[in-house]
Amino acid sequence: MLLDLYIYPHPVLSRVADPVDAFDEALSKLVADMTETMYEGCGVGLAAPQIGVSRQIFIVDTSAESEQPSLRAYINPKIILKDSPVVWNEGCLSLPGLYRDVHSFGHVVIEAQDVHGEVFREEAHELRAVAILHEYGHLQGHVFLDRLSPIKQRLARKFWAKNSRREAQKLYGETALHCVFTDAPERT
């Protein structure tokens, strides 16, 4: 089932997400629905706050269309290591159509749980490392704009304040995705 995408600056996107403590059928369904929503939006990652759920869950699939899917769910994640600084042109499903060069890391080690509660550790490089850090940031209440210089941040936020609804309509208007703006409550 497609879920609503919460558009920045909705308050749920600036809140630190709560840990997951129930590894049940509802969690598996939520992750499956997040996956469908991410693919519909042509994203490489999606965090639970982006669909209005303030829980420590995100998914990432950085595979090319010609490759086997690399989809993985990360629940209650912890970043163990990040190094190899890079500047990456990032976008976000919650800031549709807005892309900016931001500082990130090209090498990450993360520890998390899967949908069954099993702990795993992953080492990621390049796009996958950047995507993991991007989605992890959502769980900490951050969007990629927070990593811009103060001047670039101010300009991007000003542009976004004027154009968010138009950009969301332009990008998602041809899809089945529904966007939720700041005047709507988060999901429970």
C-alpha cells in the first residue's frame, strides 16, 4: 500500500525518532509499504518519519535497474564508523525536486536490526554509504539542508518555502503518491 509522503518542513521531520520495540507483523507490513512508496517515488531510501511515523526505521536500495535489488531495512540503527569525506549531490523524497551538494562520507559501518529483530552489521561505500547516512539523519530529526553552509541553507529554505507545493506537484503529480504538508498531523 502506498503511504503519504510528509513534505519538509512538517514537524515530524524535525523530531528524533523513537526506538522500535515490537518486531511483529505490523512492522513487516510497514516496511513493505515503505518499500512500495520508495519505489513509486523513485527514491533510493526512505525513513519512517518521511511517512509520518516517528520510529527508528529506514530502508535503502541503491541497486541499478539492471542489478539485483539491494533492499535492506535498518531498524534501531547505530553508526559505528564514518570516514572518507565526500561532497554529494543529494535530493530527498520529502524535498521533491530540490538537490544540493552537501558534505557526507563515502564509507560507513552501521549496526541495526532487521524486521525480525536480528542484529546485523554492514559496511557500505559511495552511494550506499551516503544514502544510509541521509536516511539515518531523518531518524535524528535532520534533513540534508541542515548540512549546507548557513548562506546556502538560508537560500534553499527561502526557495523551498515559496515552491514546495509546486515542486511536489511537478515531481509526484504523475504518480499515485500523496503529499502531506505542515498543516496535517503525523500518523500513529
